[in-house]
Amino acid sequence: MDHRPWTMDHEAQRSIKATDMNKKIAIIGGGNLGAAMAEGLIKSGFIQPEHLIVTKRNTHTLQHLKEQGALVSNNNVEAVQYADWILLAVKPFQLKEVLSQVLPYLQPEKHVLVSVVTGAWVNDIREVVGDTIPIFRAMPNTAIAIQESMTCIYASATTDEQVLYVTALFNQLGKSVFIEEKLMDAATVLGACGTAFAMRYIRANIQGGIEIGFSAATASLIAAQTVKGAAELLLQKNTHPEQEIDKVTTPKGCTIAGLNEMEHQGFSSSLIRGVVTSYKKIVNDM
Ligand SMILES: NC(=O)c1ccc[n+]([C@@H]2O[C@H](COP(=O)([O-])OP(=O)(O)OC[C@H]3O[C@@H](n4cnc5c(N)ncnc54)[C@H](OP(=O)(O)O)[C@@H]3O)[C@@H](O)[C@H]2O)c1
């Protein structure tokens, strides 16, 4: 098992072989996540639509993908036979059945599996498909719908070329990082549940904003764009949050007064405890 805790720079992305860009992708389970990935991959130009096949049992919800030129099907075997890369995006309880169904058609020298199924460990997948198929496990979040996901990835029995390809794929859909598989539950909490945590923070700001005079619509815009800008400052300048806070906090000013009051009320502590509680829940219950 190889662990690769690194992100890929643009230089490395450019080194992906042109032939890789002609690889065909099957998305098994074109639900919320599967369809969003398909949209993002088409929109970004990462794949030609006709090189993408998306399956689900009831395909009428995939009409928009069909109109963009992607293939849609209710036949997983057909999709596996068509594609090189197989993205598994069904619900956890559906995974084993789907894997067993396509198992006779999986070829280790051709296929690579990428599972985004929450809680499905590589060994769970290997129990069905065996040891020879390269497998990636990935944990994206719902911002994948607008190509702004944070995706944590783990690689098992994969080549460097496959790592480059899967990194490029998820970088079309946001940002990605390789992690050890034992951190996947933590990645689920910080990256996927984290979207809900951030939303609740923004909602609280909107509520406060309305109380100090803004309409709901204006408060929503200000709160969301301010959080987006704060996040971009960290991502683009690679600074620590406290460095950026220092720039806003004038001595005896209103920012530090507000921040300190939030901390007296347990702001950071409640967030940390929320993250840890989610983690304990995922580890103990799932
Ligand atoms: N949503 C997220 O933010 C998120 C983030 C990280 C990971 N995940 C994981 O991603 C997976 C998908 O989540 P989701 O929110 O997209 O769920 P979802 O909307 O329910 O999508 C699952 C899809 O699988 C299809 N399906 C079921 N059985 C199938 C079969 N035998 N063959 C082909 N397709 C089949 C279903 O459509 P039919 O009923 O028409 O077949 C459904 O559209 C889950 O395992 C989840 O844990 C989700």
C-alpha cells in the first residue's frame, strides 16, 4: 500500500500524457455527487463528453448530461466495458452489489477504481475485487457541484501515472490532497461536514447582520463574500489565520472587542468540540 501525502503542482499536471486525456470514464451512480462530478469534468474540458458514461437505474434524471453529449445508461456492465476509469458514487449499502455485478468484467491492466463512497475502506472493496485492481478512495464535498470541492485522496496499488491522472481529475473539481487512509474519517469531518460547519457560521453572521440593520439578502451577500474572501486570503497568500486577524484588529478597536467576546462565549472551543464530536460519531457508529 502506498501513501502519498502531497499535492500536485501545475507543472506536474501539465506532464500528464496526452493519451491519458483520451481515457474514458464511467461514473457508476449518477446521483447528487456522481452527476455533479460529471458536470464538472465536462465543463472544465477535462474529458470529451462522449468519453464519459454515467449510470443509474432510473436514467431520466440524467437528461441534462445526455444533452451535453455524455453517454447515460442503466447498465453498469456496459459502462465498465466502455471505460478505463470507474468512479463509484453509489450509496454505501449499494457498493458491494454493484462491485459484484461488474467484477467479471474488471481487468487489472485496464481499469482503475475510484470510490467516493463514504465509510467504504479499500479493504472492503478489495474483499470483492481482489488485490490486483488499482484503487483510489476519495472524499470530496458538495462544493464539487461548482468545481470548488476539497477532495482528500488515498491511493492503493496505483502507479505514479495514475496518481497524476486522478489528481488532475479532482483538481478540475476544486483542490485535492493525498492522505493516509486512516485519516479518511477525519477528512470526512473536516472536509465534508466542514461545509455544514461553515454554513452555520455564515448563517449566524447573517442573523447578526440583520440585527444591526441589513436586509436578509444584503446580509447574506456580505457574510458569504466576506467568508469567501477570508478563505481566499489564506489559500492565495498561504498565511496563518492569526496573521490576517492581526491586520484587522486595531488596539482598543471593535474587531478585537467582538472577537474576545466570541471567545469568552466559547467560540473556538465550541467549534473544536463540534469537530471532535463529529469525528467520534463517525468512528464509533459507521
Ligand atoms: N453528497 C456528498 O456531499 C458526498 C460527499 C462525499 C461522499 N459522498 C458519497 O458519495 C456517494 C453518493 O452520494 P450522493 O449524495 O450522490 O447519493 P445519491 O444522490 O443517492 O446517489 C447515488 C446514486 O446511485 C444510483 N444507484 C443506486 N443503485 C445503483 C446501481 N445498482 N447502479 C447504478 N447506480 C445506482 C442512484 O440512482 P438510482 O436509484 O436511479 O439507481 C443514485 O442516483 C455516497 O456513498 C456518499 O456517501 C457524498
